[in-house]
Amino acid sequence: MKTIAIMQPYFLPYIGYFQLINAVDEFVVYDNIQYTKKGWINRNRYLKNGKDAMFSLPLKKASDYSDVRDRQLADCFDKKKLLNQIRASYQKAPYFDQVFDLFCSIVNYSELNLFNYVFYSIEMLCDHLGLTTKLLISSSLDIDNALKAQEKVIAICNRLGAERYINVVGGKNLYATETFNNAGIELLFMEPKRTEYKQFDNHFMPWLSILDVLMFNSVDSIREQLT
């Protein structure tokens, strides 16, 4: 039974994003949806002095109605400053050396288009974690892009020949099981699995960027957390 999931692109998202990728055969990343200012597309949280802090990718000004694929990184994006922020916070973490090299490769990517930049980071992280799920870009699929919400999801499932669709549990109110059943698609929801780990000597701060998970855990232990 072919299983898919569909999500927005997020920059260095929390571990639940990768648990979802790991749970499906094909993972579709939306590029032709409207950019949302207060979402997680170009920002996330990391550990700074025992507390959560925000890092973000600055963007060029554009219409509030622009799709993600139409947004560009700002000329003022100071990559060195972002790298120094992360170095200062995690340089004593047990897996800093391996992870910081990966982070540098992601941050220093030369692409200026927001979607391409973020999608590249997802590809790099999946490769680092050994995930083999096929990643697809929504605009590459031959469907009616005027469709919205669950109708668009069902169209993507049909286009890919998927019989099962999984979303994170937070999306429960967005989808109707009966509508999916009528389309011959099983609808399931996944509860992200929280695993505590040692973050220096601090009280555990959950659901930070996957960057934090990588800094304190081996790839093998993270793969166990993904199943």
C-alpha cells in the first residue's frame, strides 16, 4: 500500500517532520502555496544558554500573497553571523564537529530562492539521517492547482497512486475521514514521538530544530527516534 505525506517546506524543522518523512513512501513538499509570515518556513528554534531562541532567514520584501517559490532571500542575509550564533551555542555539544560541517554546507548554499534553499536543506538532512523516502515538489505534479485544502491533497494522492495519506495529528481538524474513504484513500494521523536527551546540564527543552537533536545524539540513536 503506497503511503504519502504532504507538508510545507520548513528550514531545519523539528524531529516530527522527519518522523513523518520516515513513515511514508513519498513525501511531497509544497512550493506553490502562499508564504505565511508567522510560520516555520524560514525560521526555527535552537538552544541558547539553556533557553529556546529563534534563528531565521531574512527575506526580500514581496507581496503578502506570494507563493513560497516566489520568495527570495534578502541581500542582507549574513550567513557568517548565523553560523557564529550556532557555533557559540553548540561548540561544546558531543556531535558538534560532524553537525556543524553539515550546517555550514546548508547555510552556505548559493541559492537565493527561498523554496530551493529550504528544499536543499531537507534533502541534505535526509541524506545525513539515511532516509530513503522519495522527495517530490508539489508544482511538478500534474493536478489542478486551483484546488484547495483536502481536495488538493486527494488530487495529489490520486496522481501518485497513493492509497494512504498520513498527516501530523495537528491537522485533524482540516480533513474528513469520510471524504478520503470515499476517494479510496485511508487517512491516518501521526503523533510526533518526543524523546528526551541530555542538553548539556539544562532542563530539557523539547521540539527544537533538528539541529539541536543532531548536536546531542548519534545518527543511529536519531534513526531509532524516527521510527
